[in-house]
Amino acid sequence: MTDSSYRIVVLGAGGVGKSALTLRLISDEFATEYDPTIEDSYRKQVTIDGKPALLDVLDTAGQEEYASLQDQWIREGDGYLIVYAINSASTFEEAQVLHDKIHRIKDDDKFAMVLAGNKCDLDSERQVTKKKAEEQSALWGCPFFETSAKTKQNTEESFHQVVREIRQLKQPAQVAPKKKGLCQIL
């Protein structure tokens, strides 16, 4: 992986709109038909905060029968976009399971992640409050966006934020400058 290439794994329960978000980012199209994904990989060159970034986006299956593949996807990822649907409480619970799974597989407290509450255009069917999701993302220490692949709301921003999180993790810790002083012999 080069310094400007980022492998983003899109995870979430089946039907939350992972493919719709990914396709909106890659080709600026909205997929109206639901065709369950097993695994699709997309690449897109973008500029984020004035720096080039090659996004290598892995759109994954949410169906339970592909859970064994999740471990592999998680191991290969640099950052994660965990997606749930605001109109489905069970998908929010699944997002929590996925977070724990990444934590276990990465065996690290720190990993680049963004939580996305998708389908925010369906506010009248909302089952997961924005406040609940904000509290969860604060607990995890990750950014949160409400997204809509249909209206384009925060789709690009959520993926770009994953890159920012990866970049932040990869930065070497700031070393305090050595103090210049006089040497004293007592």
C-alpha cells in the first residue's frame, strides 16, 4: 500500500445501503434495485484536504451466511465505514457487533472508523435517534454522519472522513521539541 492508497471496508447488516453509498461515491449514481452483494471492490482517485488519495473501497455482504468472510475483510482494511439504516434498530445493533468484531480482529483499541446512519431521507420511518447514534460514536471515539445515498447527503464526506481517520492514525506521535538550555554542573 502506498502512502496515498486507502483500503476502506464498508460493513453493515444486509439492506442498509452499503452498495448504494459506495456506488454514489464511485459513480454518482443511486441504485434503486436491491441486489445483495457478496464482495465488490471499487477504486477512485480523489483529493482530500489538498492531498491525493486512491480510495480502494470494499463493499461487503451484510448477510449472515457471509460472516466468515468478514474476518478477512476486516484484516485487510485500513479503515471502516460501519453503516446502519436509521429506519432499522436491528441494523444499529449489528453495527455494535461489527465494531466489537473489528476491535477483536485488529486486537487494537485504535482503528480508523466512521459510523454512518444511512437512509436519513426516510426520517418518518426512523427507529434510531440521531442522539443515540451520536452517543454511540462518542463512546467509540469515532465520527458519525447521517447519510443518504438517495439524496447524496454526507456520502462523500463519510468516506473522506475515514481517510482522515486513517491519516491521523498513521501520523507519528508528535515528539516534544528538546529544550535548549544551559548545562549546569552542581
